[in-house]
Amino acid sequence: MIDHEKVRVLLLESIHPDAVARFEAEGFGVESLRNALDEAELIERIAGVHLLGIRSKTQVTDRVLAAATSLVGIGAFCIGTDQIDLGSASRRGVAVFNAPFSNTRSVVELALAEIIAMTRRLTEKNAGMHAGVWDKAAEGSHEVRGRRLGIVGYGNIGTQLSVLAENLGMHVSFYDTADKLALGNAQRCSTLDELLETSDVVTLHVDGRPGNSGFFGAEQFARMKPGALFLNLSRGIVVDHGALREQLVSGHLAGAAVDVFPKEPKGRGDEFVSELRGLPNVILTPHIGGSTEEAQSDIGDFVANKLAHYVREGNTTLSVNLPSVALPQGARTSRIAHVHRNVPGVLAQVNSILAEHQVNIEGQLLSTRGELGYLLTDIGANYAEDVLEQLRAMDATVRLRVLS
């Protein structure tokens, strides 16, 4: 059983103060760091930590998780979780939570702002003005109304972008490997090539799974319409930046906006290196798609709340890797949270052990997901310690926690 006053929380990458406040309200001890940590640094820091909070730069590898013997939960204070070895976390019974919806609006607004800025050539006009050049001309500047936006990845961000782009008068096409319902007047493309060949603006909103590494390169850029615009606000590894530079320098693409990069600096103020630097028709931003005060506040509160409920009640609603279980807890009971391998007979074995020791079950809920099962059981407050020893000794047990 974890004493709430002794729960240690390590937060990296300048996670919002609302998360800190939420944990401190639970009585947890919180250490918050500004930058990401590399693997060796994180291994050195992780001993004795119960909850870890990260954003997109920190890699939680199998080696980190092997060293994190006290860890019960990880919070990804962002959308993606590809920076976490989810298989390793699951094998150790460590719950992972993220914020799949909280920064959607912020990313969409940035994408729209960049589409308008590039279509109106605002970056070039702005640079000229700062250089003292008055370049009042309409050549190369367009309205977004009537132009076709191609969205690659029609998830939470892609769908909201689709709706708002239509409100601006754009025509929308989308491509997704999954079967997705088109919103509004959006048109589904049967192939990626179809989308690339017909879109005036192409924007990527795919996840960072290893299979998407190098997903968009020279072949895809060549298929885009001459004079088209390109945006990537998803993951840096999905785009070949060298190929993108060639298409921009040659003039095949009229402009690009990039918010994510294969290698990003660890912290604010560090040097940023990219072959896309110095190109006048490129908007570069430091991975700030979801970096608005509103989004970060929402994310901080949402993920911290999920982690706090998991520590206190064992509830796993919206967990990325554990089965979803939420059981209301009765008064004067103790709760056993049992992560186990998804094999037949686990529930019967647990209840047999409890019955053998004359322990009354006040409430119980089981859910399975893939190779794991998760069981919450509320029992009377008085029970023998060897009940827990027998439950931990079960062949199927991955992790057992007792929650008061």
C-alpha cells in the first residue's frame, strides 16, 4: 500500500502548474523540471518515483522502466504516447495515461493560421518590411476560400480541422488507413496519391508509431501539385526533411510549415539545427502545436486527475495500455487492484483465495484487454496479510496494489 503522503511525482518538460497543484492537493511530493531527461539521466532520477509525467521529448524505454521499481503510473501530458515503451509498461503493470483531446483546438488553430499565412505570403511580406522593403503587390497571394485542403490522418485533430476549414470556404479531402466517417462535405480519398495530386494544401496529422517513420518523402512530395503548400504538425520522424528542402528550393512546393522535427533540442534556449532553416517560404515553430496556455492548463488538469484517481482508487478509465475499469468504492472497505495476465480462471482463483480466508467481497469489476486483465475488488477492511501474499503468488499476477 502506498502512503499518499509519501507518493513521489517527477514531472519533466515544464508541465503546467495546474498539474503540480493537483498533485499537491493530494498530498503528493512533486519535483518539476524544466527540460527533458535522456535515458541515463532518467534512470538516475527514477528510483523511488511513483508517478512520472512527461511530454513528447522524454523517452521512457524498457531500461528506464526496469529501473523504475516504484513506478505505478506514467502521464503523457500530450496526445502521443510513442515515446513510451507501452509493452514494457504493461508487462510491469504500470498504467499510462495521455490527453487525447485537450490540445486539439490549439493544434487546429495553428494549422489554419499557417495555411492562411502561407497562402497570403505573409512571412515573405513581413521579412521584407523588417528589411525596409515596401512590396505592395498581389502576385502569389490568394484567398483560402475555394482551395482544396488535403488532410492525411482523420483523427481528433484532422476531423476538427476539416470542419473549421470548411467554415472558411475550403474544400476538404482526407485520407486515413482506418475507415472514418466524413464530416460535413469532406471527401474521402481511396489512396494517398489521389489526395496528393488534387490538394492545394497537404497537412499531416498521423501518429509517431515506428511504421510511420519516413512515411512522407521524395515520392510523396513529387506527387503533390506544383505550387502546393505542405504542413506537418504531427511527428518529426514521419517526414524526410532533406526531400522537403529539395522540393522547396526547386520551387515545386510554394511553402511549408513544420512544427515537429526528427531531432529536437532538450530544452528552451538550446540550439535548433535543421536543413529547413533559412528558407524564406518556410514557417518553423518549436513544437508548439499544443502550446497554448489554455491547452496546457487543460492537459495538466486532465492527466494529473487521471493519475491521482489511479493511485487513490485504481480506476483506469482512458488508460492507454491497461483495461478500462471504474468501480465506485464503498465506505469502510479496502480495495485490491490486480493486474494479471489474461488467462482463464483468474477471477475464480482470486475469489477462491478470498473465500478460503472468509473475506467478504463488497464489490468487484474485471476487464480484459489483449494480454492483460485488470480486477478491482472491494473487501471488508479486516483481512489477514497472507491473503495478499497468496494473491501476489498467483502465476498470472503481474502487479497487485492495496488501496485503502
